[in-house]
Amino acid sequence: MSLALDKSTIIRSLNETGITSGDNLLVHSAMRTVGRIEGGAQTMVDALLEVVGERGTLIVPTFTFIHEVEDDPIIAPRLDRSEMGAISEAARTRPEALRSVAFRHSFAAIGRRARVITEVDPALSVFDLRSSFGMMLGLNTQVLMLGMGYSSSTSHHFAEWMCEVPYRHTIDLKVKIRRSDDSLVTQAMLDYQPQSYTGSRHTDFNRLGSMLEQQGKVGVGLIGNAVARRYALRDLIDLAQVEAEKDYNVFRTSEGQGDDFTPLEFGTIVLSPEMLDGAGRASRYQWCVGDESKLALPPAS
């Protein structure tokens, strides 16, 4: 059995991807890809916080899809579990963490800019320039994909919003929010969703990710067995806007190509076990690891 990673080893590996003290860092993660960690997810959060330092900010997605199937959704920022994995939930439950209010796409943040990123108008789409993603763009946030390919990069959905792609639109919602005093208030919200589509294109966020890598704008390394990719949100948005002017389908495969997504030069893409989100939908995610043989998956049911 391989030795468990300790915090100091994780910190060295994070630094090697180009993360530095003072960074605002958005982390998407699949903890199972990393391997054994001394202290588990809390150690990973400790390492991330130490790397960004007192003047930096750690941001994690704390998305909740369960509200999509509720007849009368009640958003409870203090109580709703993150559906984005163990590291996200470990950060969310820290006493110093702040969390935004959103129908699906909330964020928890710890650090210097946490309040700016999370205390946004819940009536706005999270992708609005006046909301969480807009704040992160203005703060030159770095994005870390830990053990995940670009297919799980919600920042690419922000890029789609910024490029005004015609195949996605906003949906008006009315929900209730449970406030810290346990009272309920009705709130109008916007959700950003795909429109009906009958073609054969599939999402291919690796396409823009690969372009960024070819331009030398992605720091790539290994944290345990997980491939780590670090890029600047601003670099992604700038590239997406240039490429979308030529073809707004730069975020998707070509017609007839199906789900044959752009390959990445570093790491091995593997499919996760089938997982159910809070809405009961079964999905398999693209994980990215250094050595597939070291990835311990549960047996197929």
C-alpha cells in the first residue's frame, strides 16, 4: 500500500502548478483520484489555505441539484450539503467559510475576498458580471482542476455566458430562502440552462483547455495520483471570446462527432463510477489521473 500524502507534500505539489500566496483560487476536485491523504479532506483544505495565504482566498463550488426536483424549493445556505465532493464539503463546513445564495450554483469561500465573492445579489445569475463569477473574474482568480478534466469546469459555462452562446438561456424561478434566523423569504432567481437541442454535438470543454495548454497558460502537475491543472479564469474568458467570434460551438464537439472529446496531452482520462446527483440523475464524470492502475474504484454493481 502506498504511503498517504501529508500536508507538506500536497503544498509542494500545489506550488509546482503555479499557485502562489495571495491567489484567489477556485478548486474543482475529485478527492478519490488523489489517493490516501493523512487527515483526509480537511488536510487538503488546510494545504490549499496555506498555499494561498492570509491575503488569498479559497473558493469551492457548493452546488446543490436537489432543489431542481422539489415542488417548493427552499434554499438553506447553512444546511444544504455541497454535492461537489468531500473537499468542497470540508471547506463549506469550516466555521470561517462564507457561502453565496443561489438556486444551484452557490460557492463557499474562505479568506480575504470571501465576502466580495459570496455576498452577491441572489436575484442575479451566478454567471452575471455583478455576481460570483464576475467578482472572481475581476479578482483574477485562478482555477484548479484537481483530478478532473475540463469537462467539469463550471468556468467554461461562465465563458459560454460571456460569449452569449445561443444554445443556453436563463430560466426565471421563484424560490424560498431560509435565513440565518430560520425565517423564510421568497426570492426571484435566474438559472442558466441549455435550450432544447436535436443535433449530435456534445460538450467538449477540453477543446479550449487544450488551446490554453498549447499557449503555455496552464500549470500542470500531479498531486498524489490526481492530475492538477491550474489556469487563470481571465485567460479562459479572453480565449473563449476570441474563438467564439469565429465559431460559438468552440465549447462543443462537431456535428456527427458525438462524444469524441478533445484529448489532453498529460494524464489519463477515466470515467468515474455512476453517481446520482441530488436530483436523482445518474452521471459518470471524467476524472484525470497519472496512473489508472492506482485508482481504486468500487466494483461494478
